[in-house]
Amino acid sequence: GSIVLMASTRALMSEPGSRAVLELENSDGGGIILRGDWWHLHDLEIRHSASGQKPLHIQGHHNVIERIESHHNHEAGVQISGSSTEPPAMWPSYSTVVSSVSHNNADTENTGADGFAAKLTVGEGNVFRWTISHHNIDDGFDLYAKSTEGPIGTVLIEESVAYSNGRLEDDPEATVSADGQGFKLGGESQPGDHLLRNSISYDNVGNGITSNSGPDPRLQEVTTVFNGLIR
């Protein structure tokens, strides 16, 4: 089953000098469900979650996710989101994903596995910094919002890279129905005021950057090149 973290002011990390691997191939509940606040996850590898089971799902507040590698899962590698049954004040907020990489994640339909996502039910103050997302079947970074849920909190993405999303390293032809955007900064005309800065997007199947109908994303010193090319 999954690991549910609910206590406060704790750390979950690899033993110094080694690296813990969470092998989720036989887990029917996904990986780490982080419902607590003020946790620090450090230096972990997470892989092979089953279809519909999130390998790392951040639902709490003020958490630090550092040096995580999430890969070859059947869901988004790292996702911040709460519950639509809870009021927006309870949606996850002020968590930072830093120095982490998410790659080669693909759901069975090749439609919805992102690298990093903060979407649908997200509070204020969440940050992705020094992160790399590549070869995920859907988007590198997804900040999607739905009109039925309303706007999500402002997300900051900085000093990060999205490349070769919309295709997989092991199966480069598996792009059917994939979106493949590098940085997706909104959805369904919902405001968000997200900020993407000092980042690079290249070689993605879709756009390097898209507002996805979001009216107010902000860009500062962003490079995008060689996206949307068929090869």
C-alpha cells in the first residue's frame, strides 16, 4: 500500500551514503501521500506506480520536496493537489519542490501523465525551483485549472527545464493523444498569475510554453526553442 505522511515537522530521507528506492510496481495504493505539514522529503527515488496511482501526491502545507527522482510511473511524477470536496482554504499551499527530476512517466492511454503538476485544487505559494522534467507523455509542468473548481493559487516555477515531453525515451513513437507541452500555465480561462522565470523549454512535442487560455501568466527571462517539431 501507499505511505501516508500526516505528522508535523518530520523528515523522510535516504540513509547518508545510500539512496532509498520506492519500488511501487506491486503497490495498489500508489506511493507517498503527503497530507501532513512541514515535512522534508530528501534524496529518494520513486518509480513504477500503477495506473491511476500517484507516486508522490502532496496535499499538505509548508513541505519541502528535495532531490527526488520520480520516473516510469503511470501517473504524474510529482503532483500538488487537494480535494474538490474541501474548501479552497484547505488546498495545499507553500510547498517547494527543489532540485528534483521527473521523467518517462506515462499513463496507459498516453494522455495524462505529467512530470510535475500543481493543478485543479491548489492553494497559494507553491514553488518549483531547479527542477527538470523530460520525456513525460503529457506535459513537463502542468498548472491546469478547471472552471468548475475555480482558480488555483499562484505558482512560481524558476530555474527549471522542460524538454522532450510528449514522447518517451523507451518508446519514442508513443505520442498518440499526448499534449506534450513544456510549461502549461493555466486552463479553462481561469486566472492564476503564475510566474515562470529563468527557465528553458526545448524539444517538446507541443508548445514550449502555453497559457492554455489562462489570462494572466507572467514570463521573465525564459528561453524556448525547437518545440512543436515532428521528428
